[in-house]
Amino acid sequence: MKKVLIANRGEIAVRIIRACRELNLKTVAVYSTADAKALHVRLADQAICIGPAPAVKSYLNQAAIITAAKLTHADAIHPGYGFLSENAEFAKKCKQANLTFIGPSAEVIDLMGEKATARQTMMQAGVPVTPGSNQEFTDARIGLAAAKKCGFPVMLKASAGGGGKGMRVIKTAAEFLHEFSLAQNEAQNAFSDGHMYVEKYLTHPRHIEVQILADNYGQVMAVGERDCTIQQHHQKVIEEAPAICLEPQIRQKILGVAVKAAAQIHYTGAGTIEFLLADAQHFYFMEMNTRIQVEHPITELTSGVDLVKWQLKIANKEHLPQEMNSKTANFAMECRINAFSAGKISGLHLPGGLGIRVDTALYQGYIVPPDYDSMIAKIIAYGQSRQEVIKRLQLALDETAIIGIQTNLNFLLQVLAESDFQQENTDINWLDHLSSGI
């Protein structure tokens, strides 16, 4: 593998380019007309325009991306996260074009992409799953029968879903049919797939995920776990590692289950297995993301493992070592910086200093386009304790200046100052309840 095309944009494209440089791999950036002056375009060895601003005509245009790889003589494609990163058809087309897809096989992506199928697979592997429907469905009456069987309240989910799309908490049988129609329409519009499934709704869970790496020779390791409980409308806002809410015995159990599950499906590359922690002793499989995660930096800092470099090494047929342990910090926390408006960055000051990392593609004069995901930066703090890291993160956010657009910086500062957050008295619904009062 000598040249990698990055089929993405923004901070993750920049992150991948930097990892490639360390491994002496040439890079190709693809970009839409809206991203002609983006940082990833400037940093790559080559850049090629693949279409107009709408993602469906550029970053989701499979034919254009594969053609770009051929034209630039790339031999591998890194999809980052989002866009085509979990698209089995795209992984298959890469293989057909003799391009290395930096991720698991199309078959594994397909297996884990359909949430109902993934649940079934995990059950067969002996992984605990939340009680719910054993099969997906498109008929509301079948869904209602499944909901009654596992007991209300239930969580209705789109089988092909993600990011909270097609998801509803339904408390009674009386409201099921109406909410099913709304959720299915949303799923159809977002994913062109109206298949649904239901799970028992857990009232006060925490969201715990395990980072795994697996090579092509059967070696699987759990690099560590993250606590992603702080969410707004099912979207992660603040993530931390490790998950200090876990008792040591449960931590070992959840890491072991994740390794077993990845081995069962012959996984390769970096992946994340997500769980809901119902209480101190019980956790349930939720889904698997077959790609690098937005929040990967906090695991890198608490493990000392460069996850993106290992994605590239595994794709290049390298063996994982028996163990990797050279952590930078005991604890790390990440805030996602989101733009609430498009526009030109007329002023920019990003934080630095001991225990601060910033992943972004912003620069002064850059024009944030309105066409893509709102996340524009990740500010990460790390140190010896959760209390120390929260303080560093507060100071870093307070120091940050992004002028010309509206962002969520002030909101994040308010969240970090909340006593419930500082004392970890939270669950996945906590921030939604808090937001309504801010």
C-alpha cells in the first residue's frame, strides 16, 4: 500500500492525512466544489474534485470516488466516519476495483449494518442483548405485538438507522401505531429503508462503548472503553475515557464480551461495540460501528495506541502485537464543537497547553459550508483524574474564540459546570432534560 485516497472531509480527513504521512504513505484528497479551499485539500499530496456541494453528488458518489482513485493511482481508500464508511456496497466496489478498503469486509459491514440482524448475530455469540423483537418488520401490527411481548415502554428503531433517525420512545400500546408511522417515514426518508425493530426501553441507562482492533490473522484486542452517556437528541456531545462508572469486574466482562463478538464475526480493522449499562451489573449490546469513531482521540490518549495508524497497518496486512500499553494519561474527555450557522471564520483562537488536544480543519478565513454535518472541531483534555480534566476542558473552551459563526461553546461550558455532570449523576436522557431548562 503506497497511496491512500481519503473519501471524506473535515477534521477526520486531516487526521487520516497526518497518520499517512507518519507511515510515509502518499495521500489523495477528494472534495466537493464547496470544499475547494478546505484544509484537507491543502494538506494532501494530490486533490481531485468529485462533484458539487450536495453530498449525494460528491462524498456519497461511489463511482466518482473510485474513478478518482484510479485516476490518481491510489491503491487504497480510507472512508473515515459517516458518508460511505459503513456502506457494504462501496466496500464491495472497492474490492472489485482492486482497491484496499480500509475497514472490515463488505460481508461484515452488511452483517452489522442491519440492526436487527446484528442483534441476532450477537445473541448467537452469547452477547447479552436488550429484550426486543428477534426480527425486523415493516408492518405496524407485527411491531405492536413484539412491543407487547417485551413490555412497554419500548424503543422503536430503524433497522438501517443511526444518529437518532427513525427512533422513538413509546410508552403505551395506544400511541404505538401513530409513532410507528412517524418513525418509519423518517427512516424511509433518511435511509430509503422502512424496516423497524423494537427493544425494551431502559429508563436510566449509561452508554458504554468498547474500542476494538482486529488484524487479518485472528488477533483481536479491546483497546479500552468509553462513556458516551452525555447525548442530546441521541447525538453524542461529550465523551470520556475510561468509563469510571464501571466496577473492575464488569469492565473486564464487557471488554471480554466485545473481543468475543468481534472474533465471532471475523472482524478486521478498528471497530466499536456499543452497550447500554442498565445498572452496576447488567449491560446489553446496542450496535456495532464498523469504522473509526468521532471520539477515538480519548482512547488514543488513555491507551497510547494510534488507532488511525493501526487501521492503515492492518489494511497493509501487519500483525497486531500481543499487547499495547503506553498510555499518555489516566483520563481524557472530548467536547464536540458544533456550528449553528454557516459562514466565514473571521477570527480564530484555539486552545493549547498541557493536557489539551484539538482536532479540527478550521483556519482563519475558512468558510464553513451549510451542506454537511455541523461538527467543526473536537477539543480534548487529558490528565490524571476526571476532576483535573474537567477543569482543563473548561479553561480550554473558555479560551477558544471562533468568530463569524455561531457555535455551541457556551452551552458546553454550562454542561461542564453542572453539579450532576461533575458527580456523574447522569444517564442518556439527562442532557435532553437539562437542555430544556437552559
